[in-house]
Amino acid sequence: MRYYNTHAQKNVLTPCLAAFITLLVMGSCSSDDSYTPPAPVMQVKLANNATLGDYLVDKDGRTLYFFANDSATINTCVSAGCKALWPTFFAGITAQNIGKELDINDFDTIGTGASMQLAYKGRPLYYYAPVTNGTNTPEAAGQVLGEGVGNNWFVAKPDYTITVTSAQLVGADGNKYDSTLALIVNNSKTRYLTDARGITLYAFTIDKSNTSNCTSAGCLGTWPVYVMDKIVVPSYLNKADFTVITHPSGSKQLTYKGWPLYYYIGDNMTMGLNKGVSVSYPRWPVVVRSRAAAPAP
């Protein structure tokens, strides 16, 4: 009868097995040593124009636009003609596939299925496709021909401190108003100044040029100062009409033609609301481009 030394056999097999496993691991690792993951495609990024500065473009460098009539995060370019001229933009985005200067929290997706559209700071994004030889032809990369079209279409910029919204004025009383704060029955849109996220800005009718008379706690509680020390505006507006002043509270405040700018607490910092127009006295109008300069102190 033959007996086997099982202890010795284990001593022989273990080194062999260890060597095999080591070779297998080394071989599998070496095959990955030269692999470099592909860089993500930047679906939204920034380009620069000598006149407009930084602005948003798609992965191919095509310009993206805002529509002033989109007073809320809703696409109002719904007619066949508008949709042909201003095609919507959509891309699936993450923090890794947008330009490093951009914040993923500034983007939203609206719509569903084939109607999905990307919005930036509350504004849906579009391309411009003007008619060429009878056909709507999308702009080439680097073109910004849609800027200022109809005084309603503007290049989407990340650094606006003033934007423009065109909407019906509806006071806290539920009534409709025009730009003079007169009551109206039919719809009549007003094109007025808003902040970077489309929040309505107001003037105080008893203010003086570059001088705020809204200084009490009660006034400031209802009409917070638009705190801003930078001036970046669309081409519809003249940058020279804006000034930065120091409010008596110590905050930097933007003014337009000498009128200090404010929010209304009743709008709840919600895009598209302009409830302050119904405040009876003193009056607080939205600010339109044609507004006369504020009187001297």
C-alpha cells in the first residue's frame, strides 16, 4: 500500500498556485496600463465675442438664445413660424459635460419626450435659423445674428445683471395694467427690466436721481434693494444708462437713468410676477427702456 505525504504535497502546490495567480494578475493589469478614458463632450460651454463677451453655445459652438416673451420657464415660441426660426435646444447634461465656468444648478429641463428643452436661469434656450434662399438655415458656429431680433431675442449670457422680459402686468389685485400703470381690460404686454433670473425690478416714484428714499425698515422689508455692483445688459439697453450707487443701508444698488432699482416682496422672487404695479401710493412702476430720467435731488 502506498502512502502519500499530504503535508509535503501542499507545500509543493501552494507556490505553484501563487505564481500562477501572480502572473494572471500582472497580465490583466498590464493590459490596462495604457488606457485613458475619453474626455466627455461639453454639451454646453462658453464662447466669447468681442462685443458681447462670454455667451452660451452648444457642443459645436452654435449660439444659444433667450426669448423675452418667456416670462416663466415655459416655451412661448409655439407658432409654426416661430419654431422654424427659433428651434429649441436640448442636451442631456451633467456637472461633467458642461463648461467648468457653468453651474449645473442653473439648468433645468422642461417638456417631455421630443419636446424636451434645456433652460438656463429660468429661460428656455433656442437656436437661430434665419431664412436663406427660402429655407430656415441654422446659424454657423460663432455667429450671433439673432442678438436683439425684435427686441425680444438675446444671446444667452452667464453674467447678465439685467435682462428684459415682455409680459402682461398683473397686480396683486388681479387687475391688468399697462406700462403707465393704467388699468386695462385687454392683454397688452410690457417690455421691462428684470434681474438675471427674470425677477421683476421696480422704481420708486418719490426717489431722486441716484438717491434712494426707501430707507425705513418697513419700506425695505416690502421693497428690497436690488443689490448689484456690476452692469451687464443685452444690446436692447444702453449700458451707459446704468449706475452703481451706495444705498443708505450700505448695499451697492443698481440704478437705471438715475432710478434706484428694487424688488417687490409680493413677487416672492418668482420669475414672471409683477404684482407691485397695483400698489396705490406711492406708485412703484416696472422699469421700461423709455422711462424718463429721475429728477435731480
